[in-house]
Amino acid sequence: MQNELSGPRFEKQIERRDFLGLAAVWTFFGTIIAAIIGALKLPMPSVFPETDSRFPIGRPEEFPVGEAIHLSSRQLWVFSEENGIAAVSMVCTHLGCLVKRQDNDEFICPCHGAKFDSAGKVLSGPPPRGLAWLEITLGPDGRLIVDSEREVSAETRFKI
Amino acid sequence: MSYNATRQFFRNIRNLFRNFRESAIRHGRPTSDRARTQTVVQNFFLHIHPARTHTHTLKWSTTMGLGIMTTVLFLILAVTGILLMFYYKPSVETAYDSIKDIHYVVPTGRIIRNVHRLSAQGMVVLMILHMARVFYTGAYKSPREFNWVVGMLLLIITLGLSFTGYLLPWDQLAYWGVTIGSGIAGSPRDLTDALGITQYFDPGGLVREIMLGAHMVGQEALIRFYTLHVIVLPIALVVVLGVHFWRIRKDGGLARPVSADPPVFAEGVGPEDAPTKSFGLMAVVRERTPATDKEIENTVPSWPRVFRLEAILTMVALLIVVGLSLFIDAPLEEQAADPPVPLNPAKASWYFLALQELVSYSAFGGGMVIPGIIIVSLLLIPFLDREEDDVGIWFGGRQGRRITVLSVAYAVVVCVGVLAFTINFGWLRNWLPELTQKHVRATQIVIMLFNPGMVFVVASAIWSLGLLRLTNSTRMASVGLLTCALVFFIILTYFAAVHRGPNWVFYWSQADWPVIEH
């Protein structure tokens, strides 16, 4: 189609009518995409239903030196030794099943057979890393507090 | 005679039923081809069918009724699912008890629940068989490539429905099955962890949070899975299924071989031999009337033959699922979900067991990378194999049958060999314990990319490329590839179902399982 503006210099220029039409189309898609993005914000949780990641596990004297205590509701093993106290999470780092401590102090995950040594290091199986050692602090009321979201490096023991 | 409203009124009463029928159905009885056509075209519920159907489509060997049966099972699932919704309560306190009520108290509840569960399993089986049928008859080829892609979408939605339905009974099996499943969804974190970028970019954690609405499987996850299961995914399935059916019509009906439409002209006489004047054709055409520019119609009116077949398939499907549901109870663990005590072994539904076996080597490698490769390869098949000679022929003829058998043998040897190897010798960590302890991140990336599942993928690819070179046919290469994939899927499913016991350890049979105290 020829018009008075055609020619090498004006080739790229689009007509006002076309420009407005295209702008309308893009505005339509922009609106729809913005609406979808807005709606999809809703399923992303900002508040989590779980209880606080910090929880008290008891007074230090409840964990006498040389004992390993299983806190099944907290999914923890607490090891108390000469050089300090440590909390190891039982949540398998593979897919979130709970490992079980064997008689030889190793941990085995029932779901895919992962094996960890007594310090939580991976011996065999699919987990990407060892069991999580968690931070222990002393609360103001004299109870030990574990934070399940604060991981410390393996074999870290806390002197209380 | 003048118009008498009173008399007309009584006449209307007398003709009430006839007038009502004629207002609803505007055509006569289907005694002529024209009326049969109208029966299909003018009926809202039937008009998704073509007015006429090719005779090849109606043959048992063309489709074996697999697609129709899958659809019938979906309809059964929709009806029984709505019935179950009358009693099911999606909350962690009441879900398990309400399933127990449905099973033991609600009139016919047990049968309805069994039918729902068996239809779901049957739908997955038939869908896989339907996919195999479409593949082996070459029905994914041009112009039907896009409908193969739509079918893949249906496969994913159906598996999503199965997975979300698995959680709803809220028993131990459901809880741990979905814990593992959501772990797989979050497994990209293994990769980001190994690369040390999780704190900046964490797609695994994000997907898992959106899926569960929390960090653990709980009330939020239950209500999300319920919403997906009863509304979101069924609506998605119906829409995509509509597209799937619509495309069958737009793509020219079901795929059929060239031989299904025999030429109009007598043997040895082609149109190029015929005189150019039309009267000359009368001597050539093997029909009672001369038809120019027109092939013989190999179609019959869809009414009643198509509908008779569909009715038969519906009855067969109903008979099988209702019959089986009288004897096979849907499982319900004796315990409601008990987060501190994992089930041992915690197995997923059977169609996810192959995946679970792969995941037992690496969560991200087996649960994401390999399924991703399989889905992408399946999607690409119709675009990479565009040979159209043997469309509509099972296995593409004799050569294809032989290659299918060879591929089965090859895949069985590879799969059983690799499994036997891993049982006896373990995998990377067992060989180099010191080294893998020292380089945890590097080990993880290596295991992610180099695990038994990847061996299967590479073995299939090599086999397929070998066939490509040997037979000089992309069709044969794709037959080899899909056959390998199907065999691996079947063997891994069987292996995980039968030979994996507590702690995912290999046992020859369940009788050898040790007793586990919780």
C-alpha cells in the first residue's frame, strides 16, 4: 500500500491508527498478565502455621553427661558429652522422612535407605548432606533452647 | 371457517406431547442417512462426534477403545468424586475419620470409594496404554503432532489428580507419600545448595512452600491439595480434554493407513490414463454412477455404530470397576497421619514407584532431571520423527515389530543388569567413602547427574541413535526409544513394588522382611 509518507526515509513509520490498535492490544495483554500475577500472589504464604522454630527442651541437668536422649515430638536427638551438648535433627536431608537411630549408633532413613554415621555424616544412599546439627542457647529461665532453623557445623558442641 | 381459539386450545392440549417432542428434537427417526446425520449434528451432547465416521476408525484393532474407556473412567471418577464430597471433611482432625465413616458407615460408601480409587488407577493404566497405541500406530504424525502434545498435558494433569488425591485420606500412607512427593518438588534445593546459591535463588523451596502453604505437610497442605483435586485440576482436565477431542476432528479424524482409502480407479488405470473429457471416465470408474473429482466414501453414518460401540465400552468399563470394587478394598491404614513416626517402607502409589526407585539414588536427579528429560523427549518425538509412510500401521510393519521385540530384550537386559549391579555393589558413596565425605558438594553434583536412572536414559539414547544409523529411519529410532522407556518404567515399577522392603532394602519377597518395631 502506498501513502504519501512512503519512501526509504519513512519506511519504518507506522500509521497512527495502527499504533493505537497495537497499543490497545498490548494494553489488554498487560492488564490480563498483571491481573494474573496479582492473583497468583495469594497462594504464596507469608505467615507460616508452624510453631516458633525456637523451642525449650529442658534444663541442663535433665541432660546428664554421657547420655543420648530422643525427643520424638521435636524430631531431635540430644547428645550430652564431656565437651558439651549437641542437638541433631532427625529430618532426613533427602526427602524429609525421619531417620531412626540403630543399636550401633548409626542412623537409617526408612524411606530410601539412607545411612548416616553417629555424627550424622552420610555413609550411603541419596541424601545431599549430613543430618543438621542445631544451635543450642540458654534461655533467661535457665532452660536450653534449640532453634531448628539455625544450623551449626557438624560436631559443634555447646558448653553451657 | 373462522379461527376458534377455544377449539385450538383443546387441540394444543391434545398435541402437547408431540409438540413438545418436536420442539426438542427437530428431526425424524434416524431411518435415513439424512436423519442419522441430523441426530448427531443437532444434539448438543452428540455433536462432538462427526456426522460420518470412517470405517477404519470403527475397527477394533485401530484404537481398542482405549481413549474412550479412559474418558468413561474419568466420568465415573467425576460422579463418584462428587458423591464422596458429600461426606469428606478436609481438615486434619476430621479427614481420616470421615474416610472411615465413608468406608464403614455410609450406605454404599465403601463401594463408591473403591470404584473411585480403582477408576483412578484404571485411568492411569488406560492412559498409558492409549499413549502406547497412538505411538505404535504412528498416529502422532503430521497433522496430529499438536494433539500428541495436548495428550501429554492430559497425562500430567491426570498424574497431578492422582497425587493430590493420595493425601486426602490423611492416613500414614497419605502423609508420608506426600512428604516424599513434596520433598521431590523441593529437590532443586539440592542443586542450589551444591552450587551455594540457595540464599539468592531457591526455586525448590518456593515451589514447596506454594504447594504446602507451610514448611511441613499439614492442614494448609491438605486444604490446598483438596482444592486442586476437586476443582482446579478437574476443570483443567475437562478443558484440555475438550481441546483433545476437538483436535481429533480438526486433524481429520483418527490416523489411518493409505490402504484404508482404496483408489477409485480400476487396477492399472490411473487418472492420468483417463481421457480428459468427462464422458470418457464413465468407462473407467468402477461404480454404478460416474463420479468425477471424488473418491469413494469409506465412511458410514456415526449413528448408530459409533454410539453402539461407545455404549458397549461404557458398560464394560463400569462392569470391570464395579465388579473389582466388590472384592478389592481401597487401602486405609489403621492409623491416622502420625508425623513423628514414619511408615516403613513408605511407598507411593504404584505409578509413582518407578520414580521413587530413581529418587532413592538422588532426589533432584531421579525426581526432576530424569522425568524432565522423559517429558521433553516425548514432547519432541512427533517433531523429530516426521516420516509419514507407515501412519496407522501397528509398529509400522514387520521391521518395526522386529525392532520393538529387540528393544524390549535390550531394555530388559540393561535394566535388570543395572539393578543387579546396584544391589550388589552399591553406588558412588559405597565405592569412595573417604573421597565423598571430603567433597560433599562435588559428590552431590556427580550423583545428581550420574545415577542408575541416567544410565537408563543414556542407554536408551545410544540404542535409539544406533537404530537411526542402522535402519536409516527416524520412525524406527523413535520406536526403539519409546519401547525402552516403557520397559524401564514397567521393570522399575515392579521392582520397587515387590522387591523393596523396609529401609528400601532389596528383598526377594515380602516374606523375608524383618519385623520393625516403631
